Amino acid sequence: MIGPALKGVYDRRSPEWVMNMILNPDGMLKEDPIAKALLKEYNNAVMLNQNLSEEDARAIVEYLRTL
Ligand code: HEM
């Protein structure tokens, strides 16, 4: 496992936050306090930007609700 398991992610994060993490992980890891803490927790393993479209990201945000 590289990153956090995403089941139940909305118990701890808002859909907007997750959307930002999917679309702009680089910016989040630099500026968002929660993302910065996760980076530390996961031994500085950087979540890479997958260059997804907003539409794809939205579909993933919805999918994560079903886990
Ligand atoms: C479309 C694909 C991906 C989605 C939807 C996604 C989603 C997320 C979300 C929502 C978080 C925050 C989890 C939380 O708050 O508990 C997260 C964190 C993280 N993800 Fe991803 N992720 C993706 C791809 C990747 C890839 C490809 C990697 C590694 C190669 C990765 C590595 C990480 C790591 C290590 C973290 C913790 C923050 C950090 O250390 O950078 N993710 N991811």
C-alpha cells in the first residue's frame, strides 16, 4: 500500500477536499494542512498528478461514495 485506503473517505474529508486532492495533489501537498500531514504520515511518498479531466475526477468522487 502506498497511500491511504479510500473506503469511507467521506467520513473524514469533504467531497470538495477529495476533488481538490484528485485534481491538484501537488498544490494540496504544498498548501493544505491535512494533505501535508498525510505526506508526513506516508513517509513523503508524493501522490502524483494524474492529469484527469474535471469530468473524470467528478466520476471518481462519486465512485468513492460506493466503497
Ligand atoms: C485517480 C487516482 C487517485 C485517486 C482518486 C487518489 C485519491 C486520494 C485521496 C482522496 C487521498 C487523501 C486520502 C485521505 O484523506 O485519507 C490520497 C492521498 C494519497 N495518495 Fe492518492 N489518489 C490517486 C492516485 C494515487 C497514486 C497513483 C499514488 C501513488 C503513486 C497515490 C498516493 C497517495 C499518497 C501517498 C497519499 C497520501 C498523501 C501523500 O503522501 O502524498 N495516489 N489519494
